[in-house]
Amino acid sequence: MSDDTTNEETMSEQQSAEAFEVEENLEDAAGHRSYSQGTLIRRRFFRHRGAMVALTVLTLIVLMAFTSAGIGPIPGWWPKNFIDLYPNTGGPEPTLRLWPFRIGEHPFGKNTIGKDYFALVMEGTRKSVIIAFVVGIIATTIGTIIGAAAGYFRGIIESLLMRATDLVIIIPLLVLASVLGRMSNGNNVLLLALVLGVVVWTGMARLVRGEVLSLREREFVHAARAIGTSHWRIIFRHILPNAIGTIVVNATLLIASAILLETALSFLGFGVQSPQTSLGLLISDYQSALTTRPWLFWWPGVFILAIALCVNFIGDGLRDAFDPRQQMD
Amino acid sequence: MTEVKTPETAGTGEPVLQFQNLDINFRTEFGHVHAVKGIDLVVNPGEVVALVGESGSGKSVTATTALGLLPRTARITGETVVADQTISKLTPRGLRAIRGHRVAMVFQEPMTALNPVIRIGEQLTEAMEVHNVAYGRVAWNRAIDLLKAVGIPNAERRASQYPHELSGGMRQRVVIAMALACDPEVIIADEPTTALDVTVQADILDLLRSLKDKLNTGILLITHNMGVVADMADRVAVMFKGKIVESGTAEEVLLHAKHPYTKKLLDAVPHLGSGHGQFGSAPADVAEDAPLALEVSDMAVEYKRAGKKPFRAVDGVSFDIRSGEIVGLVGESGSGKSTVGRALLGLIPSAAGKVSVLGEDLLRLRGKQVKALRRRIGVIFQDPAASLNPRLPVGDVISEPLEVHKIGDKNSRQQKVHELLDAVALPRSAYNRYPHELSGGQRQRVSFARALALSPDLLIADEPTSALDVSVQASVLAMLIELQRDFGFACLFISHDLAVIDSLAHRVVVMQHGKIVEKGTREEVLLNPQQEYTKRLLAAAPVPNPIEQRQRREERHALLEFLGEEVAEIDTRELGQ
């Protein structure tokens, strides 16, 4: 090593020693911008390609379904509705062509009695999506509160709540849902969603309980207790925000399974009743048309598949965003 | 047994481990991190080379390259050579052949390094069978020999036990036996004693030292503890931010440090016996007749066990703290010192005795009264990363106690938080930062600010510096002493580190197995201990001076001999050499 480089070396060594002195500076610790955990998670989520594609597709489907018939006083862009018959406008086949692109009179064709099938499928999508999201919100709320209370308080409260959860779990979901669905009168979609929400929260409750059990032993919870913080403040301010990853990911998966549950119920005839419609009901109505008018079966099927897949992909992206260690090597 | 080594070749021959201009870059979410910046290091057979540095200096990353275990996000240039093999040129199969066979690793946490569902003996034989050293019965017998060699009594019985049935020190001996299973040329010991108590640490270090003397193994010792370095190392390399800033023999580096960073690092190490004022100001003296802030008499704490008698973690503990006084509570893991702290905070109930905090009987209070009392007690936990809610920004963390006790309005709370940030020497811009953006020392400062938000009369600090780097520890201790002088609170300082206690406590309480062994003023307990256990603790604590440490080591061995115990060392007869 020549003298020059030795000099340089000692210079840089001195500099690094000075850098050591100022290490307690904040800018040194983490760049210049402040990132909350939420920001970091959002960044990771927006970088997840699959989830972003799914989010776009789902948004498009929901937008299409809700704007086509109009919302409240705003008229929709699709001239036909799902109740009237259109017997005199050509054959029943779908008029949608991708190349050259053409929507035509009845893009998804007509059903057996001449209703516009596009309008029917859109109506079915609206109902299915509403049910799915309402079920998701209700089940998440119930499951989170029950799971958090059971996990945090332990003892007799935990025993009572978790045995109640077990009680709901041991009854076959489809039987319970169909009985309750029948009682709720299939014409009221929101009531049906409420009823479904009341039976599917069990998985969420168990997961949240498990998460809370480990979080309640963390030191920041002890620190909060030592300060004199009340129980519910600890649960809502210290524990649940740290369990948000588990909760959000499971809520999305819950939504996906709610769509399928509604479909199954309607298919069995216990869910949405005519003249209301849903994707499941459409499939059930036209299951025998698979050979003669296959589009009556395929279109609602494709929409169910697309929505369930998208929601699952979003859940996947959220999980990776909340727990980046899983995807790293 | 591929080759038999003799002690005569110690310190000679080809290097067993070399790093040549090693440079490591990690790809992360926020761009590249240059972890290791071109370092050179050589380990010869029969030699202990200590790689010293604080967290984030790149020392563990450097050592991991020797096993080729870095994640795929790492880009490595330069060479790592183990014996005659260059790691970067090996195929995955060749790498596996080297791992455990030519280079072995001793990990920091013996509990996590052992598989809890596999018996000790099987874990030992696994490495031998993988590397075709021995099979079946032969391997099992060798496993038992290895256990005997590292000083585990009843080796036959231990071999068929599971890891949870062994104590921490035993487990670390098993990990060392595993590393020895295939007779490697070099052992990498990554913080091998950090998770252990001082007395156990001293035994493990004795054992490792005998390895290099008797088996001629080269050891790369990674540590942040200067006392361990002084005790073990032949040569030392100091690493800082990915570079080796100073290297030389242990005497050169520890006694005549040249680089400013090394000097600073050494100055920051608390010295047992140097007393108050090591880090600037000393705590103020306390008047003999100062009122009592805490009085504990005959306290017992029990943990309930399903189907068994409750376990008494703390039994018959009595001590007191006068206001404005710092009392150090010392003990090894399992001594019940943290349990005492938690019981005083009311986090776990006491089974018997009388606890009077600030004149109120803690065990009799209910509901609102407990909350009112908690206002007057501050608490600091060991790990600042765990004791701050990761979802709350620093400002909210510090103002939490004010909000809980409904003190002031939004503006006055913010004002108070700013004052507290000033008091703990954090910039006010930290207000909107999140805990994960701060370094360990900064986080612990936030903990202090939170604990002081309500101007407590009593502060309970449970190992507040043991998760921190030594230089950060020094600044945090200095801050604690300053704050104590300003705020005048009484403090119960729980720690396993006698040197830290020595630097700030007025009085010291020593605990073992849930009982108080010895208590008295700092001078009485630390300079003139009466009890055998306290003597052992003091003898086992290493000091960062190789010459003084050698003397202390011999004194400790003499003490052990006097007590009729053996010094831990490898028993080569058991290895059939």
C-alpha cells in the first residue's frame, strides 16, 4: 500500500469515526422521509402485480354492474332492464363480438323467455357483490370482537365465547345458512346478507383469538397496562391495530367465500328468490340449458369465477404486503 | 475421525479460514445496503480471532459467508476460503460437504439452534451420518463421547433426552459438541455466550479455550462483549460499518487502541470496580433519613400450574428504596428479579407479604386506586423494540400516559411531549416518527420519555440497557443518571450486569432462585462480598483487559477449586485421541 492510499485510508477512517458520533441523528437512522407502517404496507401492496390486476378487474366489474342500471336518480347507460321481455329483436344468441368489436342488441344473448341477459347478469352481480361485502363486514366485526375479547380476557370469558364458537362450527354451515336464509325471506337481500354474516364469523374469531393471545404477552401491552390503560383501550389501540394484517387478509378471503356461499344457497333454492336475481340463482335456473343455450350458464359462471379469483388475489397481495418476510428469500 | 491433530502444531500451518477483500451488498426494498466493504481476515489453526463490532457492523454477515448461507438477495465479491476450498467456487453439493465437516457454527441461542422434537443424541449423530463419519451404534457411542468431552455429566442418559430437559448452559455445550462432531478445522462462534448468564458464560469460554489448545481448532469468535474478547482472543479485528478499522493482538487493540472508534468503544464499556461517575455525572447522594419510596417485606410470587403445586418464583423477599435512591437488583436468569419488578407494577399478583409503594399498600388497592398509584410509577422494559407499539408514532407513544390519565388538553400534551423529547436528548422532529425508524438507543430514549411523562416518584427499569450496543448503553446510562438527578425519582434498576449496576446504584440486592442472597451498599456487595454466590458472580464477570482478565480467570479457577468444582474443559480422552 503506498503512502497516498494510507493517508486516504486514515482520512476516511476518521470520517467514519465522526459518522459514528452523529449516528444518533434521526436522518441517519432512516432516510429523510417518514414512513408509517401503513405507508410501507401500501407501497408493497401496490407493487404486487397480481393484486393490482385483480383490483383493477374487480373495480371494473363492480363499476360496470352498478353503473349499467344507474344508481338512485342517475340513469344507467344500459337501455334495457332485467324485467322486461324483448321477444322481437333477433335470435337468442349473444351478439357480443370481440373482433371486429361489436356489442350489438343483446351482448350476452337472451334467456328462454326473451329477457335481456346482460341486464340479468349485471343485476345478479350487483346482488352477489352487495351480499358478499355485507357478509364480509358483519362477519369480520363479530369475529374480531369475539376473538379479541376471548384472547385478551382469557378465563371464563374465553371458555364461554370459544365454546359458543365451537357450537356454531359443528352445525354444517350450509344447513344453518339455508334454514336462516329461508326464514329471512329471499326477497330482502340485505337481510339475507345479515343472516349469512351471523354464521360465517367463526373462522375469523379463532384466528383473531390466536393473534391476540400472542400480542397480549408483548411488552408494549405490559407497558400500557403498567401506565394504567383500560382494557378496551388496550384492545382497540394497542392490540387490534397490530392484528390488522390477519384481520384484513381474512376479511378478503371471507368475502370470496361469501360469494360462493350465496351462490350455493341460491343454487339450492334457499337464497335469493325470484323475481330478485343473483349469480347463483341464474346458474340454478339455467343449469339444464347448458346444451341448448350454453351462454345462460357460462356468463354468470364467468362472473362468479372472476370476482372470487380477484378477491382472493387481492387477499394474497395484502398478505404479502403485511408480512414481507414470506416472499423474500 | 479423518485426521488426528496434535497440539504441537498450534499456531502454525496453513490458515483454516480466510476472507479476501470480501464485499457484500444486499438488495432490499429501499435500494442496496452495503453490509461488508472489502475486508481481509485470516484465522490460523489453534487461534482465536475475535471479530468485534456493534449491531449492524456486518460481523455476522461476514461469518455467514464461510458456510455459504447468505440469502439470494446478497451480492458477494471477493473470496472466502475455508482450508483449501473457495466457497464461491463450490457447487451446492460441495458446500454441503463442507458445512459441519470442515467448518462448523456455534449459534447464539442454544434453544433455537437445537430442534426441540429430536433427541440430543440423534442431533449429534445426524451430522456424522451426513458426512460419512460414523453410522448407527458407532455414531451413537461417539455422540456420548462428545457429550462427555464437553463436560456433560450422565452423558448416556442425556443423549436420549430432549433439548427442553437441559439447562441453557448444557444446551450450549451440546451445540458445541455438535460443532465438534465431525472434527472441523474451524469453528465459527457467533455470539456464543450472549444468551447465557455470566457464570455459565465463564464455563463455556473455558471450554472453547480448551478446544483451540487441545484440538488445534481455529475459532472465529463474533461478539460485541469486550470482556469476552479479553478473555478469549489471540487476535482482534474491530469492525465498524462494514469495514475493519483496527486489528492486531488482543493486548494491542484492547490496551493500546489507535482508532478513535475502538477507543470510544472501549471507553463505553462499564468497568466493574470503577464505581459511580464512569459516564459523566454520578448520581446524587441520598440522605440517611429520606422517606421510603418502596418497602417490600416478605413478598412471595407464585405461578399457577395446571395439576401441580404452584411454582414459587419469588419467596420471602424484603428490601426498600428511599426516595431519590437507585437500588440495583442483580441476579441470573431464573432468579426471579424480573418477577419482582412485574409484581411491583401489579402486572402479576403477589401471593404473600406486604408491598408498600409510596406509602400505599399495593396488595390492598382496587380499581381506581390502582390507576392512581400507577400514575406515580414509571416503567422501562428490556427490549425497546418490543415495548413500543409499532403502530403508534413516537409523539402518541409518549403522550399515551397523559391521555390515559386525562391530563391537560391536546396542546399542553404536545408541549409536554416536546419537553420530554428535549429531556431525553431526542430532536423534536422525532414526534412524527415511528419506532421502527429509530435505532435501538433512540427507542430506549422514547421509553424513558414515556416513563417520565407523568413525573413518577418511582421508576422500575427492567434490564433497560441489555438489548443495546455497548456505546449506546453508555449514553443511555449517562442519560438515566442525569434524569435521575433532575427529576429525583427513586429507581429500582434490575440487571444481570454487575458492571452496569456498579456504575449507578447506591445499594445492591443480589437474588438467586427467588430469594435474596445478599444486600447492602454498593461498596459492601461489589467490593467485599460475603456470600459464595456473589463471589462467584463477581469472579465470572469478564473485564475488557486481557492481562487483568487472565489474572481474574486464574483467581476464578482457584475459587472453583476451593469450592471443590472442576474447570470446564474439553476432555480429549473421550475423543479417542
